[in-house]
Amino acid sequence: MASPPHTSKTLKLERYNSYLRRLHSTKVLNASSKLIFRVTLLIALVLILFFTLNYPPLSDKNPNHAHLHHHNFLSAALFTSSAGGDAWEKQVRHSSTPKKPNGLSVLVTGAAGFVGSHCSIALKKRGDGVLGLDNFNSYYDPSLKRARQKLLLKNQVFIVEGDLNDASLLTKLFDVVPFTHILHLAAQAGVRYAMQNPQSYVSSNIAGFVNLLEVAKAANPQPAIVWASSSSVYGLNTQVPFSELDRTDQPASLYAATKKAGEEIAHTYNHIYGLSLTGLRFFTVYGPWGRPDMAYFFFTKDILQGKPIDVYQTQDKKQVARDFTYIDDVVKGCLGALDTAEKSTGSGGKKKGPAQLRVYNLGNTSPVPVGNLVSILEGLLRTKARKHVIKMPRNGDVPYTHANVTLANRDFGYKPTTDLATGLRKFVKWYVDYYGIQTRVKKDSDINSEHPEESP
Ligand SMILES: NC(=O)c1ccc[n+]([C@@H]2O[C@H](COP(=O)([O-])OP(=O)(O)OC[C@H]3O[C@@H](n4cnc5c(N)ncnc54)[C@H](O)[C@@H]3O)[C@@H](O)[C@H]2O)c1
């Protein structure tokens, strides 16, 4: 017969075993729930990263911008986390190193702008090194500047985000890269806006230009500089076509006055420091990736939206006319000017001999009344414009521009080849593609089907 003490021992042992089993299973449960928690957290993080990288905000309806947001995420990280660091310097060097023997190494200011983006890509495509600089200001929709930046990045052109007035940034760039040339296109553009924000013109077009020249003059070697002046310097000049020898001391706007000041400042830096300087007077440049503040651009927008447009007449009821110049012609002019620019003669802030100082008109040589521009757009858009003909307000515009380009033709073979109808057709094709506008413009017209991302 089993004794009672023995039974109680077995019972105790079983209880003890069951206690150990419970303890073990609780530990397993704790460990596995920790594991599940960590795995869930990891999956959540991976999903957040995936959606951030792949989906633009819902408010952005333009399909072209989907990639832009992706790019911005990456490039913003690049710009902010490492400006001045090793990775940043590597990008700067890589972008500005020429791929062909004896290629140029060009700092393009205003590279996210209309003319700057076209020139940067053209230079890069022929094997030159290009580094961009732009402050991405919001004078017009900065998302267009970001879209151009994305296009440049695809073409291996890196844009440093910064201001012309940031002397230490500019000095740093010249410490990292011995630029052979500067193509200086950054400026506060626009004639009418000067009445609203005059200081922005002084800050970018005068103080910013001087700052750039100060850094260039101190650089060793000094770069040759090609920069954008403007046809607006002819102001109230009535002698046509406008020649570089005509008077330019009657500006009709503060914008024009700052460009004229730039030409005088260029003379000073050439004279004192031996900097090689070439000013280019552009005449109403238009084309794909253009500027939303310019008439051909906002006329297109307003005509498509059925809004009325203001078409200016002169005070004596004549048509206002412009020497509209297609962007590809202007790009050829800029590259021609860079290729024929002689070296600066100074070094480290000291002049060693006389240096080149030039000014050229870059126009189309055939002015078109603004009324004709509207008719061409009506045909391309297949929509009648609601024209509102008014006298041109006295806010800086001039009634007429017409370029004589003999000098540019003589010195670097400049010869504009695109008429307004052909150039506007290319602009409209880009416009409807870029803004994702589904209209009969796109379906019916015979606008050539080059993909916007492949131009400029
Ligand atoms: N487009 C034309 O019809 C025309 C005509 C005459 C002269 N220009 C001149 O040609 C140049 C290029 O014009 P665009 O049409 O490409 O203009 P844009 O406004 O598209 O390009 C200028 C770029 O410079 C940048 N910028 C402005 N101030 C800056 C600063 N302080 N620091 C750094 N970046 C700055 C802007 O963000 C912009 O991206 C400008 O100098 C303009 O005055 C243009």
C-alpha cells in the first residue's frame, strides 16, 4: 500500500514541474511578442520609406512632377546634409570636369532658369564640364525650376543651391574647381516686376554681379566670363535696328538700368583686374521650358483657359513689336561667345595685361507685332483669343525691339534660324505635354512629337 508521505512528494514534484512549464512558456511568449513587435516596426518603416519615395502628394496633378518629388527627396538630402562635405565636393568636381580633351569647365549661374538650363545641357552634351548655381527663388513657380533641375541631373549636371551674394560659397566653389569660364545668367528678370520689388533687382543684378566678379578676380586662374545683359538697355533708343554702337543711356525700367549698370561694372573689372568679359544682349527669348512671366507663355495659358488677354498698342496706336528669339539660337550664341572668349589676364586679384571686353546683340533680326504672335498661338491652340487691346502702360516696356547681329555673326558665326511660327509650335508642344493638357492641340495638330524630357 502506498504510504501517504510518498503521495504528497509526487504531488509536490508535479506542481513544481508544471510551474517550470508555465514559466518557460511565459518566457517564450514574451520573447516571441518582442520579436513580432520588432518585425512589425521594421515592416512599417520599410512601407513608409517606399511610399515616400514613390508617390507624390495627391494635390499634384501633373504626371511630369511625379518623378520630380522623388528626385527632390534625394537631392534635398544631398544639398542639406552635405554642403561642403566630401560627398558634396565629389558631386561638384564630377559635374564640372570636362569629358573631352581641352573641354571647358563652366560655372553656370541661373542654371535652373530658362536660358541657363538649356545652355547647361548643351555644354554638357558636347563634353564640357558644367556646375550650376541657382537660388531657386519664387519670382515664378519654383516647381518649374525644380523640374529643370531634374532634367539637368539626368544629364549629369549638378546645381548647387545658393545665392550670388554668398561670397563664402562662391569662394568655396573656386577652391574646389579651377573653372575656366563662368556663364553668368542668374538675375532678377522681368521689366514690370521692378516697380513692385526694386530691391530684388539691385540685390541680384548689381550686388550679386559684383560679388561674383570679386570672387572671379581673386581666383587663380581667373575665369573668362560671359554674362547676360539685355536688349532693354536700348530703352528709348529710336534708331533701328539696334546696334551695339547705339546709345544705351535712356533705360525705361529699373531692370534695364541694372543691366546697363552691369555693363559699366564689367568695364571696371576688365580695366582694373584683367578679367575677360563678354556681355550678351538677349532679345525676348522664348521656347520650351520658358518663363511663365513672359507674354507668349501666359497668353498660351489664358487662351487655353478662355480668359481675356491684354494686347498692347503704343501711345500713337501702333502695334507693339518684339524681335522674338528662339532659345536654340540663343544657346548657340552663348556657346559661340564662350568658345571665342579669350583668357583673363590677371591672377589672384592683379592685372597682368589688357583683357578682352565685348558686347553683342543676340536677337532674331525680324520683329513681329504682338498681334501676329497672338494669331499664331490661336492657330496652334485652335482657340480664338479674347483680345483686349489697350494702350501700353508706362511701366517699363518699350514699343519696339529689333536686333542688328552683324557683330556676333562676324565674331562667332551667330545666325538665328528659327522663325516665330516654328519656335512657337515647339513651345506649344512642350507646354501641353508638361502641364498634361489633353486638348485637340495635342491630338489634331502636326506638332512634332519630340518628348519634352529630351529637349532642351
Ligand atoms: N529670357 C529673356 O527673354 C531675356 C531677355 C534679356 C535678358 N535676359 C537675361 O538672361 C538671363 C537668363 O534669363 P532667363 O529668362 O533664363 O531667366 P530665369 O528667371 O528663368 O533665370 C534666372 C535664374 O537665376 C536665378 N537667380 C536669380 N537671382 C539669383 C541670385 N541672387 N542667386 C542665385 N540665383 C539667382 C533664378 O532662380 C532663375 O532660376 C537673365 O540674366 C536675364 O536678365 C533674358
